[in-house]
Amino acid sequence: MKNRLFLTAKLLVCALFFTLCASCETDQLSGILKDLQKPKGLGEEEIIAGLKQALEIGTKNSVDVVSVLDGYYKNQKIKIPLPQEWQKIESTLRKVGLGSKMDEFIVSMNRAAEQAAPKAKSIFWDAIKTMRFEDAKKILKGRENEATLFFKDRTSATLTELFKPMVHNVMSDVGVTRLYQDLDNKMSKIPFLDAQRFDLDQYVTAKALDGLFLMVAEEEKKIRENPVARVTELLKRVFGSKE
């Protein structure tokens, strides 16, 4: 008898439960189900941390690639060529026996960039620390090189100011300055040759940084498009949220 009463009570409770559920508004239940099915959204701190991590990894990989021997010189995308002013008269210079000097000069400029590049890593990372949530959100939803463009726009002036003396010192060590002066003196003695002078430190610094930013952009593209390049769980979560 007691068992029957207990069973009846259970049935009444179940019936009451389903009656109450039936009275809930359909759209409210639907909303609850949808919320349960959605992955948890990314918080501000997580987005910022993910973007900072992406830039840190991108700049580290980029600097590591260009800092080795021939990192600039044998990479046609970022190889530092003769300045435009000299490219116009390159064939003439080679005809008068300055070809080997010019080749040596080109190699030396690239060696200077390769040796100075490691110093840029800490400068890049210091700049990354200034990123705000608004910046991170824009970058996450932006173009494939949005982070690199933001980074370049915000830090180019500071990087140039800090990078230039490093390049100057390295160029002095590897003999770029001496080669430039030697070539300039020889060209000044060639009749009817209009060889314009240029700021050697500024030229090599600008080209070196352009090359670095190009490599950073390539790393950013990999992280955005290739899941394998997202080497941490945070990167997988932040960049995977767009897919």
C-alpha cells in the first residue's frame, strides 16, 4: 500500500513538472538551449593576451629567420639592394671595373641588417605591451596583416630612432661605411657620371625594418590561416573563434 502511494506521489510530481514546463514561453526555452550550445565567448583579457602572444611569436620567428647568415642576403623578398640612385648607373659602374666593389657593398649592407636585427626583438615586445582591447578587437576582425600594420604604424618612428645607431655601429664593424666612401670617391672621378649621395644609415635601417615587418606579416598570416601555426592553446582559442 505504501509503495502504491509513493508511486502515485512520484507520478503527480512528474505531471506537475511537465505542466509547469509547458507553461514556459517557447522563445525563452529556445534561448536557453541556444546559450547552452554556444561556446563561451572570449573575454577582453583573453583577446588581448592572444593577440600579444601572436605578435610575440611572430616577431620572434621573424627575427630568428633574418638574423642568421644570409637571412637577408639570400631572401629575395627582403634582400637590401643598391639604392635607387645607384641602380640607375649600375651598368656604367660595372663597365668601369667597380662591379666587385658593388657586389661587396651589397653583401655588407645585408650583413649589417642581419647582425643588427636581433636587437629589434626587445623593442618589438616593449611596443606590444601597449596594445589595448579596442586595438586587439580590430586586429582580430581585420585583414590578414592587420596586426602588422597596427604594429608598424605605432612603432616605426621609435624603432627607427633606436635601430639606426645599432645599424650604424654594425656597418662600421663590417666595413659598409668604408666601402661606401670608397665607391663614392671612385665615382666622383668618373667624368659625366651623376652619382647622387644618400644617407647610408637611414637607407639600411629603413630596408632592414621593412624586411622585418614583411616577415612579421607572413608569420601573422600563417597564424590566421593555418591551425598548425597556432602553437599554443590560447592562440588556438582566439584565432579559432573566427572560423
